[in-house]
Amino acid sequence: MKEWSRKWKASKNPKKQRKYRYNAPLHIKRKFLSAHLSKELRKKYKRRALPLRKGDEVVVMRGKYKKMSGKISRVDLKGGKVYIEGITRKRVAGTEIPVAFEPSNLMIINLYEDKMRLKAKKVGVK
């Protein structure tokens, strides 16, 4: 397998799976940063998941910060992580830093309303 190929389907080999994700271009990596929608949003938009975006309100589903919610303050495409306002941890030095979350551990409870976003996805806009 070359550095990255659109035609590549799948492999059982974790090394190749990681290589595919790490070397993917940013417009493809954006799709990796998707999270499930809440039941109400799922009914409204008739979709299970949407890519995360700054301004979306999410709730943490797993881990130490489970059931905490907030707005997304930053989306890191290169690293594949999402940062939420108000959820921080302390360093040994005493400074507070934002916690990075894996998108699969989040659920969208309120979308940042933007017509361009919904038109691009052809979701619920008439």
C-alpha cells in the first residue's frame, strides 16, 4: 500500500489501518471526526451521526468525564481530537489545560445551526 489511497478498502492488520488514518488528507480526516446524534436530533435529521464542529453541544459518554457536557471549543483534524469548553485537567505544575476527547466517545445534543453546514450534508433543509 502506498502512503494513502482512496481505493484501499480494508485490512485486518492494525498497522495498515493506522497508516490509512494517519496519512489521510484533511478532507477525509474530517469525516473520521463524527459523533452520534441524540435521539431527538436523529429523528429530526434522519441520520445517525454527523461530523463535529466548533460550537456543537456534546455530552461525554465514556471515561473519567462521563455525563459532562459543553460546547466544542476546538477541533483538531490532524490529531483527530476534540476539545470541550469547561472540561480541563491540572498539570503537575498547577496550570490547567483542556482535555482532548475521541469523537467516538461523544454524543451531539445540540447542533451549531448553520444553513451552509446542513445544505452541504443535505440534512433537514428544505
